[in-house]
Amino acid sequence: MARPIAETPILTGEDAVRFEERMRQVESLTKEQRAENGRKLQEAVKEAKKLITVCL
């Protein structure tokens, strides 16, 4: 049976300001910067897969 989903907390004060700043930074990335971030993430995942073994 599914568990109930907890309410999302409301951000206030410094947490709210920090969240808004980070949201603006993400929106201001160029397509090239987003593509570079995606490429770096894919490389990091490849490296992590080399270190991880899944046993079923």
C-alpha cells in the first residue's frame, strides 16, 4: 500500500533567497553551457558505473 506524501515545506528567509538565486542562475545558462554540463554529467556517470557493481 502506498504511503501518504508529506506536504512540501514553505521556504522563508535566507533559504527562499538562495533558492531564487539558484533558479535565476539555471535560467541564464546558454545552450552551449547546458550542453557542456550534460556532457560532463555523462562522463561522470560513465566513471561511476566503472566503480559500481549491482548484484541481483
